[in-house]
Amino acid sequence: MARDQRIEPADEMPDGYRRTMVRQIAQHAHSEIIGMQPEGEWITRAPTLRRKAILLAKVQDEAGHGLYLYSAAETLGADRGDLTRRLIDGKQKYSSIFNYPTRSFADVGVIGWLVDGAAICNQVPLCRSSYGPYARAMIRICKEESFHQRQGYELLMTMMHGTPRQREMVQDAVDRWWWPSLMMFGPPDAQSPNTAQSMAWKIKRHTNDELRQRFVDMTVPQAAALGVTLPDPALRWNEERGHHDFGQPDWDELKRVISGDGPMNRRRLDRRRRADEDGAWVRSAAAAHAVRTSRAAGPGTGGLDGEA
Ligand code: BYC
């Protein structure tokens, strides 16, 4: 670690490092999968074929991100089915941001711009995270997140050039998503129990507050170009610091949402539980098929790969 070399699956590692990596990667994977729901609700209501195609592609990308990340967790000895059970039983977390409702199509644009924008800010440094499989998964994820952010911004720009009602929808969505987006970076550093150890292990490369500041600095000029107001009266450029000053989100709200009491928590988990139950027969059929084909291919061949 001191030489900045990557830790790979077969390397020795302290139990605490392995536990922390499984915790973070699993939460991240759960966030990608649960994160399909708020935008997925708008696929059937997208206003044009072009918007529908873009949204479908984006939501499918999120599924792919979840799958790379579950695979990265498996390299640490975790079992994907077990991680899913822990999510459904409320024993593992997923990002607070996905516990808010999507009320209009402008929310799809704002999720792309602000939520994917925050995710990029957080994830670009994770490409240099110390655990090899996680860092490598993050490179591809970040490329796809850039497309997500751009499609959101382009959608909003189109609406801002539309009718007064469309501009109102965009401003309303920005007002609702701004503070929850800032909460995505986690609690303030002084209240973050994991940051110091994760920085020492080079899992995290920046603290929660550093990344939040970077996000605000990056977003303010984009908001001005769009013509929307960010709902924070304390937001202003600080010449001395060379950064924007900004207000604090409601940290009690973050605690409530993380502990299961957000506006959409129950619905998101119910839907995930139903999808897991509905898919059980597919998983058992695929497992039975893999056993049968590996037997037919004989010893030393690898299941479905052997068949290919
Ligand atoms: N929400 O000590 P801290 C996406 C938890 S999806 C929920 O600072 P840490 C997308 C934290 O886990 C991208 N929980 O923790 C998908 C810890 O709890 P435990 C999602 C949160 O780990 C679809 C406790 O609070 N991105 O982009 O050092 C559509 C104390 O926090 C939150 C990732 O998952 C939160 N916001 O730092 C569109 C990024 N914040 O586990 C878009 C990867 C904190 O001790 N994760 N907690 O019980 C990370 O970078 C870090 O885990 C965090 C937290 C910065 C989130």
C-alpha cells in the first residue's frame, strides 16, 4: 500500500480491510440496482421515442454497474445471493438518494445532471482505490456515468428552452433534488466513522467534505448556464478560499433516510424483494443447466464456458 500498489484478490489482507471493501462494494452494487427504480418508473411515460431509448439505455447501464460490482465483491469471498438477502432484510445499506420520489419527467434530467454528477465526483477518485477489482470496475462505470450526466443536462437544457411550464418543472425538480444530492457524499467528516481508516487504507482518496465541495464548485457554473437557481441562500463564491461557501443539508434527514425512514424506502425494498422472488425460478434453472452442461462436457471443463 505504501508503494501505491493495488491489492489483488489472492493477496493477504487484514480482515478489517476485507470487511470494509465488502461493505462498500456491496452498498455500491445495491445502490446501482435500487437506483434503477426511480428513473425506471418513467420509461413507459417518456415523452418521445428518443427520450425513451436514452432512458432505457441508461437504466440498463445501471444494472450492468450492479453486476460488475457484485462480481468485484465475489472476489473477496462474498456470495451474491447472501448480499441480496442482507439488502432485502435491511442489514446492508444503499444510497439515501434513491429513497426520494420522481414526480415529473424533469426529475429524469435532474437525476442525470445532479445525481450522476455527484456519483462521478465520488467515483473518479475510486478508480485509484487500493483494491484492484473495484478500481478497475470503476473505470468503466465512470465512462458510462459521463454519458448519463450529459443526457440529463441535455434534457434539462431542452426543457429550459421550452415553455414557462417546462422551466417551472425543471426548477421544481432542482429544488427537490439539490440537498439530497449533497447528502450522497455521506455525513460531514467530523461525523464519519469510516473515513479515517478508509483513507489510511487508500480505499477512499478524499474525504466526504472534500468531494462535496468539489461537486458544489463544479455544479454552480452549470446551473448558471442552464438558468436555474440552486435553493441555498448561503451559496456564494469565497475569493479567499477559492471555493464556494454553501449551507449545510439537514443531517437529521440523512440519518432518518439511511435508517429506513425516507419517503420511498419501503416501496424500494418491497419492489426489490418481489423482483428477487419473481426471479428465483430463473436462477435455479440457470444453476441446474450449468450443472448439467458441466457434467456432459466431462471433468476439467468449466460449466457454461465448456459448452461454449
Ligand atoms: N446513503 O463513515 P461514512 C449511482 C453510511 S449509484 C446511505 O462516511 P463511508 C446511480 C455509510 O455507509 C452510486 N448510506 O461511510 C445509480 C456508513 O454506514 P455503515 C452510489 C450512507 O463508507 C442509479 C455510515 O453512513 N455510490 O450513481 O466511509 C441511477 C457512515 O458514513 C450514505 C456509491 O455507493 C448515503 N448517502 O463513506 C443513478 C459510492 N453516506 O456501512 C445513479 C461508493 C454514508 O458503516 N461509496 N452512509 O453502516 C462511498 O464512496 C462511501 O461508502 C460513502 C460513505 C462516501 C457513500
